[in-house]
Amino acid sequence: MQHAHSLYIEPIDVVGRIQRAIEDFRTSRVQAKAFKNTVRELSNLTDHELADIGVDRADIVAVAQQAVSAA
């Protein structure tokens, strides 16, 4: 007597995957824009203004990355 093997293939939610990919892309674009704006704004400050807010000019990129990831 032979035993029938059943093969179960889980359905793929293609539409859901595409929607998540689009949302991830949009989120990345918003974060990239926020990063760019933060770097630009901090770079436009004088060294004295940066010191007043506790930021060294060499740390602008790191501060912008941290600000974007915290948002």
C-alpha cells in the first residue's frame, strides 16, 4: 500500500510584500531627506553656535545619523 504524500505550499502574499517594500522605500527617503537637512543646518552654524549646543563640527554626521535614527 502506498502512502500519499501531501505537499503544502504556503501562499505568498505578493501584494503585501510589494506594499511593505514601497513603505520601506518611502521611509528610507524620508530619513535620507531628514539626514541631509540636519547635516546642512548644522554645517551652516558657526563653531561658536555648535559649541553652544554641545556639538563639535567633526561630529555633525554622527549627530545627524543619531537624530534620524531616533525619530
